[in-house]
Amino acid sequence: MTEMSSNSGSGGGATGRIGIGLELDATHLKILEVLRDNGRVSVSALAERVGISRANAYTRFEALRADGVIRRFTAEIDHQRAGLGIVALIFVTVRQQMWRQFRAQLAQMPEVEYCAITTGQHDAMIQVRMADVAEVHAMVTERLANIPAVKATETVFILDEVLRRPYVLPSDRERDRGRGAPRRPGPSPSSDPEQGQGQGQGLPLGKMRFVGAAEGRAALRDAT
Amino acid sequence: MTEMSSNSGSGGGATGRIGIGLELDATHLKILEVLRDNGRVSVSALAERVGISRANAYTRFEALRADGVIRRFTAEIDHQRAGLGIVALIFVTVRQQMWRQFRAQLAQMPEVEYCAITTGQHDAMIQVRMADVAEVHAMVTERLANIPAVKATETVFILDEVLRRPYVLPSDRERDRGRGAPRRPGPSPSSDPEQGQGQGQGLPLGKMRFVGAAEGRAALRDAT
DNA sequence: GTTGAAATTAGTACGAA
DNA sequence: TTCGTACTAATTTCAAC
């Protein structure tokens, strides 16, 4: 369950275009903002907070849900209290042309909370949540190692989770304008305060300490 | 907002003990399971699905919420459609004894979705969500680089998010018993199908390809 | 896109098992 | 503790504006 087939086709998810089927305006974003902080608000209360009528709120709410902008509603729980206090990141190197198998195997592992394909030295990052360190060990050596698609792994433990937001919205960025990140008017046409989320990507990578796919990390040390 | 002060005190979050104030039984876990998949169910429907009375469901629901097992309810949204289609991981090396400042600065960055302190070559991992690649660049070079606590960064892009679960529950593991991960009766006393979540940690790390804190990665390649 | 009124459903409080 | 029922308050739906 919970497979995500986003960013599928081309290898990058570079087209961050907005509104595939539904044009999101400021009101939509406001709705999402409220729903992020309280996923159980009644639509009536939602309408009041956003500043629209109930009927309108119902319409937009349903549209967001039907269009897939809102995937689902969920409860955020304290893993520690639920008995899974250990978090680990497992960086995986995947054997080429065995991706399909890798993904299929991963979908069978309920203890995996997150898995993403990455650039860099490794091919994928898996986040697991376990009751104790021994279980992480068992997971890596007995379960992951048994997958033929897995060539190598590297495990890192999470000592503390400093911050976790349910999701980030474009409108969040308006709050820190003019604090260290001056919007230069170049390739990012996202200067409209309400809904401007253009694409304009792939240009200024020159200054980044980029790590090419699986080529190893040199002695890169600073971002400037 | 959304700071997590779990795992604070000692540096490890090793004590995965359950029930600090509330003993979670099978019914509690069932409730969490339902709430994970549909955070907006009415308590009446919840009671029906779990198989308890409405009054009981209300009591337990409130208890889980009051005790902090359920942190909040939220909506899971499609970032791509919301205009933030680019995801990146930024691995940060933090200057010693500047952790407090690092955390304070991070709390001010709304575009940061997740931040965790890790073992391994780097000290922290930050996950950001942006409209385009250029913004990631700006984030790293202009915002993170301006934090004195940040010594070095390494950026990796996420090409595809294969899997994302709202959270993992101890009961999830029952579903894959006897498929590659034989529960050896050693340090993990979590053999009770319903609520057993012991600690028993720190023993069998010998076979793991462990990466000590910020000591660099040697030519480690396989998990066995 | 908004307001208002009816029908339904949710939330609360109690006593009994 | 948990369940069942009655009571109260709120939400959703549907209508007209």
C-alpha cells in the first residue's frame, strides 16, 4: 500500500508545473494550510477560517480531494510512544535494471516508512522505524540483503528528529522573504505572492556542490 | 512551528519503551491503524471498524490525543500539484557546540520539511521541497551557508518518491512474519503479537556496516 | 458564490452490566 | 472498564437568492 507513482516517466520530476487539472488559487492554498494543521476540522469551521461560505468550502474541498491534491487524511503519531523509537536511514545501491524488483520488494515491507530514489553516491534512501537497534540490524542483513536487486547498503541512525512538517506549501515561503534569500529575478518566476509557481529550472547549478549519480564523493567541503 | 523535542536528553533515543503514561493495547493500535488510513473518520465509524462501542471509542480517542500518542491530524497532499515538485536532501555538517543555534535557525525555515540528527559522515539531514532546482540552490548557498553553525553541506536530489507511509505501527510487522526475517529470540523480546515492544538494544551491532559520527566513509560495500 | 432552513449525524452524559 | 441509550449540539445537504 501507499505506493507513489509520481515523478515516474522522465528521470527527474523536473517539471514542477502546477494545476494539472485543477488550478490552485490563493483560497485553495489557504484551505490546504488549515487542513495541514488540523485535518479533522469540519468543513464549516474550515470555511470560517478561510473566509468563504460553507458551500464554497465544500465544493473546493471535494475538488481538492477528487483531483488528488489531497491524497488522504492521516494522524501523526508519536512513534516513541507507539513502540517504534528507533529510526534509521538505509542508503541502498541498486543493481542496474533491477529497479522494478527493488520497488516490488519494498512495497512488501511495512516497516519502511519512506523510500526515495536519489542522486549521489547511492541510489535510494530508505527510512525505517523499529522497536530497537537489533531489529534494524535484522532488517538490513536478513531482509534487504536477500533482495537480489540490492547491491550494497549503508546504515545511519537518526539520533533526534528535530523537525517534521506534514508538508510544505508554496505559501510558506512568503513568510521568510527578505531574510537571507533574496529572490533574484532570474529563472525562478515565483514572485507572485499568491499562486505563481513556475518551472524555470536547470540553469544555475554551477555553484552547487553536486554529487553525480554513484560516482563517489570527493573531498567536497563547502558550498561556496 | 512543529518542533520535535523527542529523544532530547541523552544522545540516542535508545529507550524504545512503550506506554509512558498510557499502556497501549491491541485496541489502541487498531484505532491508530484506522486513523492512519483515514484521519477524518467520525468516532462513530471508528468504533464500528475497531469493534468497540462509541463511548469506548471516544474515551480511547481522547486518551490517545491527550497522552500525545496522536500528535495531530493532517492532510497528505500531492506536492507536485501544489507547486513544490522538487525534493532535495541536504546533508549538513554542523560546527560543534553550535547545535542550539542550528536548531533555532532551522525552525525559521518553512521550506524545510524534515530535519534529523544522524550518525555517519554528516551530522544532520534536511529535506526541503521547492518549486524548482534553482530554489534549492538558493536555499543551500544563500540561506544555509549564512548560518554560522553550518560547516559544510552536501546536496542530493530526490528523483522519485517510491513510498511514503504516514507512520509505521508495531502491528504492521505482524504481516510479514516468516518472510526473510526470522525472529531470533535474542535481544528483541518483541514476540508478543499484540503489544510487546521491549528495548533490548545495543548488543548485536558487530555485523553492521556502521558509520561512526563524522569519521568519513571507508570502502564499505556489503552488509554481510 | 452566498445565505438560510431541514435532515442527518456527531458528541455528551448518564445508568447498567 | 465497557456498553447502551437518551439528550444536546453540531454538521452536512439542499434549497432559493
